[in-house]
Amino acid sequence: MWGHVLLLLASLSMLPAPQQPHPAARATLSVMTWNVCAGTNSACRLYRAGPAELAEQIGRQALTRRTDVLFLQEFCTGAAGTLELWLEQHTGRPWSIASWGLTTHDGKPYACHPDLLGRPRGAQSVAVAVAGERVAFEVHELPAPPWYVRRAAVCANLPARKVRACGTHLSAGTSYDDRQPGAPYRTKQLERLLEISAEPGYRSVVGGDLNVSPPDSGYGGAAGRRAVAPFYRVYEECGQRGARRTGGWTREGKKLDYLFAPKGSVRRCHVDRGVTLSDHKPVHAEMAL
């Protein structure tokens, strides 16, 4: 895995059933994506948060929509087990989590800064968590600038529902990341993400912090807007209305966070702008199966 840190925590034991047992498979799937900004950005409220606090804040946000699938960015690998346990205890369902830790160009873990007590929190990560399924996880590396951190998408196949869920965090158009004109690495990353999101016989949901603006938004780099356009030809984005490829803002007045699902399947979409724990807002989608 080129030195990447891959933490797979699969819980296969059932907790005591809640008073109203849930069916094994639901007619809808609830998905959330959230860049929690927990790793290295001191301007965010979850910066240096311990595993218990991080798990509770993410878990409470997931509970607001009875989420089935979580895409997380700027998470910390050291909190994965705590989040899994919190979700199981508060939902009465088993959960499985895959948390892929970023590495630097030379293969070293891209560490989350220590918590407030000075304890290590693992590597900054992209994570996918799934409720109530025996899940098969995959990690797919994405093209990334050789001078900065490596990138990947984490995918989960849910055989009982015939759903494939892929979450990621793409390069940023900053001086230290995908800095060249034309967003070359984000373009390549999106091309690869579109390829790996498809699985024969499965319905796909794909998203995360893509660090580009919607094609018809009129803001952000034109190259990034062009790069994400192919997703709109294949999928329906949670926040788009009609033919216009736009959506509500998720970070500082711009849309950077996405949830794509099969065309015609999106039933609800919500950006929770009341959440101030991160510089990104959680995005919730409900799709019909």
C-alpha cells in the first residue's frame, strides 16, 4: 500500500435490538459527507479534539438523519474505533469503518496534531462508515502531486443493498498542493474517481470534499468546474435543482462538498449550515433504492 496507513475496523457482532427492530434493508439510503477539519487546522473547533469528543460530535450529526453511510474527511485514524463504538451504542446497529491515513510524498504518515492532552491521534484520514452491513472495503489511490500528500478514495460495497459507496478528499488548489494552472491533478483525480465509482450490478453513491466548484456556479476555477462536469452526466448531485449544475454552499459561500447518486434517486438533500464545528458544513442526502 506504498506505506499508507489503512485501518479497517469491522464490527460483526450484533448489539441488543432496539425496541422497534429495523428491517434488514430499507427502501432508502441516508448518506452524509462532512469534512470535520479535525487534523491540522487550528481555526476549527474540532482541532485537537480527543477521540470521544470527535466521535460524539460526528455521531450526533449522523443521528439527525438516521444516517446509513458516512463519508468523512480530515478525520483522524486514532478515533475510528471510538466512533464505531459510539455509533453502535446510540443506533442499536452494527457499524463498520475504514479509515485511510494520508501520507506525505516520502511515505510518512500525515499526522493529526495531538489532542489537548498531548496524546497522538493518528494520521489525518478519509473515512467511510457503514451501518448494518457486512461490508467489503477497498482503497483506490488517486493521482496526486509528488510534492504534497497522497490521495485516495475509500469504497464500500454493500451486498445486501447492492450499493457501492465511495468517499474521498481531493487536492486543493493552493500553492502547496494542486497549484499548476488548469487543476491537472484534480482533473485526473476526478477522472479516476468516476471510473472506480461504478460496479456492475450496484447502484453507486460517491462524494466527499472534491475541492472544485459546480459547473454552472459561476465561481471558482474554470478548470475545476469542467473537471467535475462528467459526474453530472452520469449521476444526480444531491443539491442540484433541475438541469442547472449548482447547489447550496458548503464552505464559506461556495460548494466544495458533494453527494452524487443515480439519476432520479435523490429524495432529500440538506446542508446543515447551523453546524459551526468545522469550516465545512455537513451534507445529508436520502436516496431511493
